Amino acid sequence: MNLLAHALLASPDPEVMLGSLIGDFVRGRIDAALPPRVRAGIALHRAIDAYTDAHTEVAAARVLFVPPYRRYAGILLDVWFDHLLARQWVRFGEGDLDDFSDRVRGLLAMESGLVPERMRGFVAYLEANRLPAAYRDIAMIGQALRGMSRRLKRANPLAEALPVLAALHAPLQERFDAFFPALRNFADVERIRLVESER
């Protein structure tokens, strides 16, 4: 899952949310010096990613992509599922999407000392583009994919993937609708367990 989903699944606790937001930028062992709930958020991020990768609905979504896109299906699904989540925020989210997005960016700004150095450029990108709320706009998805394409070291088709995703919208929507409620249930239980384990 991508930024919007990780933020939602970690809320409402701001420290857990912060940990989940920085999770992609923390490698290896979780620093014991971090606040306990931030550590729980990082662990939650990793648990959500593992659950997502192993889920049958996500596996069914990955096989919808043909080469050369299948190799990048995980990245494409992360981005597109955030798009679907943003488009259905009334159904799955909490409150107003723009307000929630402001809360995410405000949290990263307020806790900038805990944001990893390698994430700082991404935080500026979020602010400049009013993300994650802007993930509801398909043009923003195209821009995000082009940016990801440039960051990968090897040649890749991500910059040209938006029409492929748009063509697969109906089956990907079906997979997302079957998967996301199960992920939400998993995250709710796992979040409580991880916070308790850090006490």
C-alpha cells in the first residue's frame, strides 16, 4: 500500500501514524531510541506490506498486468490503490479527505526531527502537490509514476503505465473492494497488538 493507505490504517494515534508514514524510509532494525508508538507504527507499516503482498486478491490483481508491466505490478498497485482509496474516501476514510491530507502533512512538518534524512525531499514533494489528497486526481497518478520511473536505477515502463492502469480500472476496482476491508480489519488488530507490545 502507499502513503494514504498507510496513514489511514495507522490513525488516529499521531505517533503511530508518523511511524507508518516514515516506514518506507527506515531500513533494517527499528531504532530503539525512537518513541515506542513511532516504533509500533514502523512495525505496522511492515506488517501491512507483508499482508498486502501475500493476499490472494492482490495476487489476482498482479496477474492482470502483462509484461513489461507485470514486473512492476507491486509499485503500480500501491499507487493505484491509493487512487482508488482517495476516490472512495467517503466509504473507507475518516472525515474530509483534504482535512486528513492536511493532518498528514502537518504531522510530518511538526515531527520533522523524526523524519529520516532520505525522506525530506519526499515531504517537500507532498507539500508542493497537496498530497496525499491529490492522489484522487488521475493526472497526479501519472505525475507520481513519472517521478518513480526517474528514481529507479534501471530502465522501466512506469512513466507509460497510466493508460494500462486506466484500462484495468474495473477489475482492479473489484480486487481493491474485496481486499481493502480485510486489510482494514487486519491493521486494526495489528495496530493494537503492536502498541501494546511497545509498552
